[in-house]
Amino acid sequence: MHILDALLAFSAYFFIGVAMVIVFLFVYTKVTPHDEWQLIKDNNAAAALAFSGTLLGFVIPLSSAAVNSVSILDYLIWGGVAFVVQLLIYAGVRLYMPALGEKISSNHIAAGVFMGVFALAGGILNAACMTW
């Protein structure tokens, strides 16, 4: 019976995590002034780098939350923290680089790398801070 309990817990955390990722990506693409999905389909490397870094910057702390959470509610709360941190990182990078959306839309690789690395670095720090 223990294996079924473990499988149920795995399934709950995994599918809730997938749902949080989908919601995060939906909201993030509404917050940014450019259409990441279309830019990536159009082979825009800057958009792919920025979006990939942001996705990793969210999923890394989300995985830390899954490991360290004591309940599904705890997992959802820490997932929400990771969500907000990534949006704040985006806002901070936009303050530093107000034309970020235009640069990414114009395939300025440096802008995409800069955004992606900041999102990833913030996510790694966020994940480390979620341990106790």
C-alpha cells in the first residue's frame, strides 16, 4: 500500500506543478509587451533565451518547493512566491532596460541573454532560500 500512497503524492505534486507552470507562462506572456510564443516560432533567439531563462527561473524554485513543502497548500504558497519573484525580476530588468520588449522583439541577443540570466539567477537564489 505504501507504493500507492507514494504514487498518489507524486501525481498530486507533479500535476499541480505542471498546472502552476502553465498558469505562470500564461500570466508572464500577458505581462510582457511582446508575444514570446510567436517570436520563438519566428526563430527569434533573444525571445527564446529570455523565455527559457524565465521558465527555468520559475521551475527551479518550484522544484525546491516540492521537495521542502509539508503539504499541497504549502507547495502552492511557495509556488506563488516563486511566481511573484519572477515577475519582480522582470520588472527590475525592465527598469534597468526600459526598451527590453523592443530589443527582444528585434532579436537583440544580449537583451535576451541578460533577461534570461537574471531570471535564472533569481530563481536559483529563490530556490536556495526556500530550504530550512
